[in-house]
Amino acid sequence: MKSMNISPAKGNRKLLKKLESRKIDVQTCYQCGRCSGGCPVADYFDLQPMEVVRLASYGMEQQLLSSSTIWLCASCDTCATRCPNDIDITALMDVLRELALRKNIKPAQPRVPAFHLSFMESIKRWGRTYEVGMIGAYKIRSKDFMGDMKLGLNMFRKGKLNLLPHSIEGKPEIREIFAGKGKEYER
Ligand code: SF4
Ligand code: SF4
């Protein structure tokens, strides 16, 4: 991880206001490091969870939204569970990913949002995952046309991939969720 100068003078209050509206209180962090110490993916991060919290407390949005960490976080919740101040770091990562997408920030790990968008698209349309359609959309977005081909064929042979989509009964409710998503983050 490269060193970074974290300064409140460079930050802005908008990010903090967003986090406050989601009841994510990053200001109570006293940098004990328990979140970073328990994170199973931390070795692959360019910012440790405790650094993400500190940067957020200074409103340093740009550094956060362009990091690999927000895309590599597995949302396992270990950090939030270990935090003595109950800071919801998992939700913080969610907010940062959502903001990065809304602001069209070039993702440091482009395959992750490509998968995320393809997955959400499938849920929005069918109310559940339609694997074949989702994989097709992911391949087009990521331009990774040949990756995992053998795995896909094996899954198909074993009947794990349905060629036709299955819908669910509660699609109107799903549509309502999508219609209201993230309005609190609009600028
Ligand atoms: S565990 Fe909580 S208080 Fe400790 S560094 Fe992480 S976010 Fe801050
Ligand atoms: S939720 Fe993300 S940051 Fe927290 S411990 Fe899990 S992978 Fe690490």
C-alpha cells in the first residue's frame, strides 16, 4: 500500500452528510485497527478498512471512490462486527460503491461493477437471477468473452444453467424497490 497524506483540509462535508443520513458515524473511529486486523481480504486492498473510515471522516471522497478496496470488499461484515464503536463499515463500502457508479468514476476493478450491474439488471427484470442472461450481459460489459468458458460448459452439462428465464410472483414489489433506490444520494 502506498502512503497517503490524509488531511481534513482537502475534504468536503457532502460525503459526511450522506453518511449521517444513513446513520454511519465515521467520526467515532479512534483508529484501533480491529476492523483491518479481521478483514479476510485486506491483503488485496489498496486502502485498509481503518483508512477508509478515516478518509471518510475527512470527507475525502475522490480517494475513496477511485480505490480498489471499495470493489474488492466482500461485504462479509467482519469489520463492522469487530468495531468497538459499532461503525457500519460494510454499509460505508456500499455507499461508496453506489456513489462511484452514480458519478461515473472509472472503477479500479472494472469486472466487479460489470458483474454487479449485470446481476442487478437480471433481478430488476426477472425478480431473480437468470444466469444465462446475466452471464451474457457480464461478458459484454467486461469484454471477457472466453474466461470461465470451461466452468460454464460443465455447469450447463450438469443442468445448473437454464436456457430460459424463470419469473417470480412479486415482480411489482421488486420494481418498487428499484424505483426508489438511492434517492437520498442524488446531488
Ligand atoms: S474497528 Fe472501528 S474504531 Fe477501530 S479502526 Fe476500525 S472503524 Fe475505527
Ligand atoms: S466487509 Fe469488506 S472491509 Fe469489512 S471485513 Fe469484510 S471484506 Fe473486509
